[in-house]
Amino acid sequence: MKYRILFLLIAALFIMSCHKGPVLYIFNWSDYIDPELISEFEKQHGCKVKYSTYDSNENMLTKIKSSRQSFDIVFPSGDHVSILIEAGLAEKLDMNKLSNYAHMDPLLLEKARDFDTNNAYSIPYFWGVTGLMYNRKYIAPEMVEQNSWTVIGDKFFDGRRKITMLDDAREVVGAALITAGYSVNDTSPEALEAAKKILDVWDVNITQFDSESYKNEVADGTTWLAQAYNGDALQQMSENQDLGFFLPKEGSNLWMDNMVILKSSQNKDLAYEFINFMMKPEVAKRNADYVQYPTPNASAYQQLDASEKDNKIIYPDEEYLEKCHMIRFLGNDVVKINDLFEYIKMN
Ligand code: N2P
């Protein structure tokens, strides 16, 4: 037995010492990349990608600030790109190293200037909207037909505790602000008071705030209705006919997630290679096919099947997008939204 353990130990050390290539540390949202693309990149560059995931911007930020391991690339949403820039954590990009940048959609780059003034620190990865995913086995069609965020507070759910919302202050408070007729970026006392009233009603029916396990729990019936990112919902729906998703008529939160190289990155050249690889039209297209989020890569978009381009859950029409609000960087005012979210979570 002793010899067996010794043998295994020596074999493990041998395998570890054989791998001398560079290592790229990537920290991304979960279920947000085609894993085959990672293997292809590793082969092409003779490197190893150490890929870890997170389920919220806040967790990503806490981890990169506290972890001894420095990550090379992270994928913050727009408001968190600004936070990383302000905190001096983001590397200013050398666009000469990103030959595929020309494939990015100029209109979306313009929108990205809202959080990264000169598009100097971040490259859009995917964008999306948030809505409600449900399981037909448990929810009557009339509930879905309301097509409204207010279904979260419906009496039907009384005492059933079958609803989850995302563990994301901006998303949860944002949905309530929109329902009350305000922008998701409004932190005025009236707007927050109105959002609080709505959240107090919803909270009675909410079992947990979660951005990860809800994906399987709506499928297995633990949860009947969940606030969900559009692509995550579509990934689940493609495996289960009982699942559906709608974008509430009041409008929704709109976000863009982005690739950012951290200043502390130990392998910036490889990080540039990875970002440039992800911007290649055929790679960005395959990635979009896999994750089912809307791509900000114009050349990749052109290559998509009509069924994807016409899918209103992936690419909502202009009329709907006009009712959506990009989650913006609010500086210190975000504390007011975070406090309201904490209050609801504690209740
Ligand atoms: C991917 C989550 C999308 C991130 N699983 C929402 N900003």
C-alpha cells in the first residue's frame, strides 16, 4: 500500500514536470464558453489554460482582490469594467496586438464607451437581456401570458416558495425599478422606495437569490419560475421541452460582458493571443452557437444561421430593446442599490 502511494506520487510529479508550457489563467462566468475552443487554443499555442468560473461580478471582484493567484483575463459586465478601471486593476490594451478587433460591431463598441470611455480596456464578449424562465409542468399558461415581472408576486405562488431571482443586486433591484416605471440606474429616493414596495411583495414568494443552481432546478421542478439570463435559459430549454422563457413587457436589464486583461497578469502576450483568438469570426460564431448569447462580433453575426438571428430571445427586436436599460456604472450611488438588495435578502 505504502509503495502504491509512493508510486502514484512519483507519477503525479512526473506528469506535472512534463508540462513546461506557459499557463493562462482565465476567470469567466459559468457556462459561458464552448470548451472545445479552449482545447483548440491550448493546442495552437502549446499552452495550458487554467479556467475557473464565477456566478456574479461581485464574486469575481472579491476573488481577484483577495486571491494570491493572479488571473490573466476576466469577463466583467460593463459597470464592473468601470470599477476595475477606477481601481487600477485593468490593463490598458495595445490594439496593435488585436488584429481581429476590426470584426467587432461599431455600434456595440459605441455603447461600450458608456463604461470604458475610449474602448481602451475592454473587448465586448457577449451582451444580453434578463427575463423569466419557467417550467410548463407547474405554471399555467395564464401566468406566462401576463408577460410581466409582476407574476413574481402573484397569489398563485403564495406559500409555495417556488421562485428564485438572480444573486445580483443590479438585476433584482433593476427588475423592480423597471416594473415601477423607473430606469435600472435611477437611485433617487422615490425610485428606490417604489422598488422596495415591489420587492417586499415579491420577496414573500422568493426561495433564494441564486445565479447558478437555478438552471437545473427549474428543469427538475425544485423551482417553477426563475429570473434568468437569456442565454442560460436557452441552454436549458434546448435540453428540456418543458422549459420556457419570456422577456417581460415592462422591459428589462441590458448588459454587456467584456474581456479585460488584469494589470497583474503574468502572461500578457498569451492573454492578447487568447482575446484575439476569441474575436476570430469563426471562433466567435462557434462560441455564440454554443452559449446562445448575442454576439458583439459583426462578422460572426453574419455567419449565424437565420434561426439564431431570428430568435427573439437571443436578439430581441428594436421595439423591445428600447424598453431595456443598460446597467450603468453608478459610482458610490450603487451602495443604495446594494443596501436595498441586502435588506431584501435578509428579510
Ligand atoms: C453566463 C452568465 C451571463 C452573465 N452564464 C450575465 N452578465
